[in-house]
Amino acid sequence: MRVCVVGSGGREHGLALALGRTAEVVVTPGNPGIPGSVATPPEEVDADLFVIGPEQPLVDGLADRLRADGRRVLGPGADGARLEGSKAFMKDLVRDAGVPTARYGTFAEVEPAVAFLRTLPGLYVVKTDGLAAGKGVLVTEDLDEAVDDVRRKLSGSSFGDAGRTVVIEEGLTGPEASVFVVCDGQRAVALPPAQDLKRVGDGDTGPNTGGMGAWCPVPFAGDDLADDVVTRFVTPTLTALRERGIDYRGVLYAGLMLTPEGPKLIEYNIRFGDPDSQVVLLRLTSDLADLLAAAADGDLTRAAPVTSSDEACVLVVAASEGYPASPRTGDRIEGLAAAAAVEGADVLCAGVGADAEGALVTKGGRVLDVVGRGPDVATARDRAYAALGHVSWPGMHHRTDVAADA
């Protein structure tokens, strides 16, 4: 099977490695650090299966265009992609489906938004309705900060049109977990849970990012959680989508808070997460290409069961100076070969470009995913940080506490 992975980041590098165990893989547009990258637009690539990585092409209807051309695609059409493209749409749909989630309200004007904030018990979550590259969420215990954030988002000053409608939620407490579920429109198969860290600084300090680290397995979240997500979260969601005429063939990424009252949905994403899917995909021992092709065909019953290695996997993101607000780019990356030579380590290229001499340079905020594998989380963590110790560029920063408590 020839698989085309659409995207250019660490998630796509991880997908290429996992799919490449049983399939030929091309990545478009990829980046200079991902083997098999091609500059050809996906519509012009000859492949047996297309796997679309990022959310923006899905929201923009790439899966619809490829399917209209007779291609086999893993990824929702633009109608299903509204689950991530509009947080208000997502919250309304899961409410109608009976999925456990936080109390919320959707607002386009400041006064009713502030009035709703004042009814909440003291942990406030303010989200842009539209896409904001993982940065459009404020979580705070400070009411004044929440009110100020609402004003800036609704005015368009912080996130433009993506923030002119906001979803305000009651804050949930408890550990978080990510569960990726492959869907064929009617049925769903869950992959093992993972955890990630969103804030830029150690101890969960600083602004939210797209993700600064991840690990799998999660000691307190086993098969029971994955089964529960399929039964009580994803299956009712697929039913609600079908009732709206939406045939959802793709990944549903369920971001969960494991509250004292049980798991509750924080959000759905419409694709594999980044960086938490990498630690899940790299542990798989079953045929990922076969699983995704079966989902794209609408028949998961023919796919082999999902199996994973007994190894643990820990990932640390190395970011550019200024990330997430204003990342600096163009710095030459040193030490990649030495990092990749560390036992049990992989280096995935995310925000990576090349200079005039062909050397790899920083091109985005999150530049590298440095992954360690081992018989347990502690060993995997040690290997990830050992590999990361070989890598450098001016202003590079990363968290030092990824999986420290796992």
C-alpha cells in the first residue's frame, strides 16, 4: 500500500514512521527533516490512502475534494470537521448526544459573557470558537483576567475572527488524558490513552501551547478508559453526526478530564493530536495502515485488533526562542545525529526548514519532538532527555518535567 500523509510537522513524521512499517509512505509537503517529503500537492499524489494530519486542511474541505476525485481518505469532510472548527458546534452536538462535558455558554457580546462568568464557581475557561493553533484557550481562577480575555477575544484584538465568538466553560479538575479513536462512520476503535503537557513552563506555568511533551502508557488510564470513551463518548457522537447527515470517517481525539464524578469531555479534535499521538503511534505493533484504510472504507470490522508494545514512550518538545508568542526562526540545529544515536531514542522533525547550504534550521515554534522508549516510563524519560542533551540552537527551550510524575 502507498500512503500519502498530508502535513509538515512532528505528528506527520510520527505517522510516517508508524505507517512505514507496513506501507510505502510519502509526506506532503513534509519538511527537510522528514524522509519521503515531496513538494507535490496532495491532489496530484498517486497513493492508495490519504491520511490528513492537520486540522486546517480538513476544515477547508481537502478530504471532500480528494473523495470527489475517487480517493480513499482518512479524515472527515468539512461538515464533520466543524467539531474542531467551531467549539460552539462541538459543545452543542455533544450536549445533544448526552456526552458528559462541562457546563458552558456561547457568546458574541461582552455583557452576557461576563454575566455567565459570574455564575461559575471560580475556575474559568475561555475559548475562541474558531481555530487558534492550540493557543486560543485561557484557564484561570482570576475573574478579572477572564473578563479581560473575553473583551480582547470578542473585539478581535487577540485572535481575529476566530475569537469573535467565545465558548465559556466551567473549569473541571482532575488529571487529563487523551484518547484517539479511529472511526468508520458507525463504528469506533480506540488506541491506548496518552497524556500531554500544554503549558510552556515547568510546573504547568506560562501560556498554553500546542503541547510541550507527552507520554504513554498512562498508569491510571488503562483499557477501561478507552472502552468507556468508545461506549459513552464516541459512539453517541457518531450517532448524532449521522442524524445530521454527516458520515465521519477519521480520527476523533477525545481530550478528557478525569474528574471526581468520572471522565468528562474537554474537547474533540478531528485528527491525531500533536505531540500526544506520536507516543501512541510509535508503540503500536499492529498494522496502522490496514486500520486506517479500513476506517476510510467504512468497515472497521475487517481490521485486525489494535496491539501495542509493552515499552513506554516519552516525548519532549524542543521549541524556538519566543514560542508560543513570537518564535524566532532561521537558527541552525546542531546535534541531530548524536541525539538519534542514543539507545531507544527517535528525533521527529516538526518546525524544521533548510538554509541555503542545506543545513536544517528552525522554521516554527515547536521545532523537534525528542522521543525516548524503554521498559518503563522512567527509562523512556531518561533516554528522551539524554538525546535532547545533544541538540542545540540559540534560544532553544523545553520543559524539564515531562512525565516526571508519571
